[in-house]
Amino acid sequence: MRLTKTELEMLKGNEGPAVKKAMEILVALGKIYGAERMVPITSAQVSGVSYKNLGDAGIEFLAEWADAGANVRVPTTLNPAGMDLKNWKELGISEAFAKKQLEIIKAFERMGVEISCTCTPYFAGNCPRRGEHIAWSESSAVSFANSVLGAYTNREGGPSALAAAIAGRTPLYGYHLEENRRATLVVDVEFEPKNQADFGAMGYLVGKEVKGGVPLFRGIKEANLDQLKMLGASMAASGAVALYYVEGMAQNIQTAPTPKNMKITEWHIRKAYDEMNSDGKKFAKQICVAHATDSRGIGHTPESAIRSRAQTEGSVACYDEKIDLVALGCPHCSIDELRQIAKMLGGKKIKSGLWVCTSRKVADGAKEERLIIEKSGGKVVCDTCMVVAPLEEMGCKNIAVNSGKAAFYLPTHCKANVRFGSMEKCIEAAIKGKWNSKDA
Ligand code: F3S
């Protein structure tokens, strides 16, 4: 790897032990991935903030780096922590957890990182321009930055993003190079996605298919920023997608010489919804088997018949199940989403818990909506989210979400039963305290 004179000095330790350590991490990565050189970055975004994920070893690692004099040299923001940094007591977070979480925040603060604690930094002031090289690590934000904003970033790990922030550069490989930004899968969308959950369900299917490749969507007539945010987050969870294109919206689309193809119809989306509901996995399989084995052709077996059989066998949750928590805002809500939620609640009282996760900056700009949500009994939760907060410790078992990414991670990260549906359906569940599985 070719290093400039300055970079060699940094690596030798002439700028102190913290910069030396950062350069060692970056050079090691560059060698593994065959980077020819470093590229300067304009911003960084660091994940790995919740004490739930970092543990004591993580605190030690960060504190040591801060003690060695580490300081970021480009604007650097932080992913959600394990709790709302101001209102953690009201959320039921234990003192022991809060103490550890605050130690982590302190270490980042000492390094000059902005304590933004959001996975949608682009809604909160860290919004790179087209063509800028950056080092971001939150997978959904990486996808948004590459695909919607037109920036260039790999899916960094927390330590490598922090190293890049401290050194102000990152090795030039992967998605920093044009040749790796070509679409490898063309997805023909033959249904009309209507809301964030539809985009999440579509992302769930495509992520599983394309894995670490680059999908190009054809046939999407319109999509707003929140829907694209949900699509990217879902694909980053069920696959490892860091970049996608939507024909008619993305600029500079590049396609590999022989991309694969897939199509998504209403039927595929139905199946995805069933799979993404915790008890629906077996049911979705039954639909597939029924379709595959039915000699009269695809789609002949009435779905209602399979559903009722599955219900009898106990593989699909019963109708009207109790919901402990409705959790919206994965990735963190935009101001538009806060408005939609406030409008849907319309002053009605809720019976389950309701978390609306967002960044503090967005929440501060939505005081009216916050008031409406809180008057209904919900909470606008900042700095954290339903996946990285210790929900399991807090006794939340049945959680309803409208996010493909949250639906993917909640069963493993929080041992929760997930109900996945549109924002309207989630709000209806919060008001009734129950999830209606009838038209899930
Ligand atoms: Fe953000 Fe948490 Fe979802 S970090 S993308 S809200 S899992």
C-alpha cells in the first residue's frame, strides 16, 4: 500500500500513540482488501455504542484510546446508544446499565465525537454530498449514503470508522471504487409498494437473494426518503447490501456485464409479511409447499384454507394477541414520520407501550408532534432504539414494528415475538393493545 509522507509519519507515531493506532488499523484493513492507497474522508459515523453490545471490554477499548489522546479530525457522529441519555429512568433502564452506558458516551465525547446517537445522521446535520468519500458504519446509514446521497463508503465496523475519523482517511477499496458499484441483480417490481412496511418487506426479500451484491430496482413509480430508508435498512439486515439503485431516481447507474434477475409480485410480498411475523415462518413455508405441490397450478390453493389449517396447528399466532410495545423509528424517524404518527393517534389513548425512536435533533424540531404522542401515552425516545436498548430486561416480549430491519433483529437481539405491519396497523395495535392477525 502506498502511503504519503504524512501518512508514514502518522504510522510511525510522530503524531502520537492514538493516531499511530488508528493508522495501524487502517493499514491492516487496506492490506487485507488490497487497497493501493488511502483516500481523505469528509465525515465519519461510528456504530457500536450500546453497552448491551459493547460490554466492559468495549468500554476499556474506547477509554484507552481516549486516554492516549485520540481526537477525531473530521465531523463524526454516533449511532444510537442503549438508552435515552436524558430520560433513561422514565424508560425503566436500570442504574447499573445507565452507569456503564454513560462511561461509553464520556469516552466518545473525550475524542471529540458529536453525541448525536442516531442512525439517521443525514436528518440531523451529517449529510454528505454526492461524490464525497466518508467512513460510516451503521449499515442502514451506509446504504442511504451510497444509494440516495451518492456518497462513497464501505460498511465500516465501529473501530475502523473511529480509526478513519481519527486519521481523517480510509483505505481506498470496495465501494470507494467505481468498478465495485455496478448492479449485480436486476429486480423487476411488479407490485405497487404503498408504505414503509411494503418497502421493508421488499428489502427483506431482495437482501436474502442478493446478499452482498448491488440490486437495481425497476418499476418503482415513486418512493419518498423514508421509504428508501426502510428499503435500504431491510436489505442491509437480511443481506449485506451497502448500495442499491432505483431506476428513474438514482444517478450514475452502472450495471455488471451479466447481472442476475428476480421479480417481486404481490404474492412474494404477502409471503414476506408472513415470514417476518415471528410465528409466520412455518406458515410461509406451508404456502410455498402448497403452491409447489398443487398440480392445478401456482396460486390455486386458497390461502385462507392454508391459513386456517396453520392456525389450527398453532403455527400462526391467534387473532387479537396482546402487544407489550409498539416500536416505530427503525431507522430513526424523520420529522414527516413524527407528523404521520401524531396524526394517526389523533388524541386517542393507547393501551400498549409506544416508542417512537428518533434523533434528539429531529425531536427538538417536532415539539407539537411530541406533545400529541406523549398525551396519547406514547414516548418519543431519543438516542436509542428498540434493538439496542435492553428491552428483554425490561420485560417486553411481544413487539409490533413497521420496519423490516427491526423485524429481522428483534427475535435474536431481544428474544421478542415480532408483529410486522404498516404504521397504521401498528398504531391501531397500540390503541387497542392488541395485534389483529386477521389481515397481517
Ligand atoms: Fe437504527 Fe436501531 Fe434500526 S440503530 S436502523 S433503529 S436497529
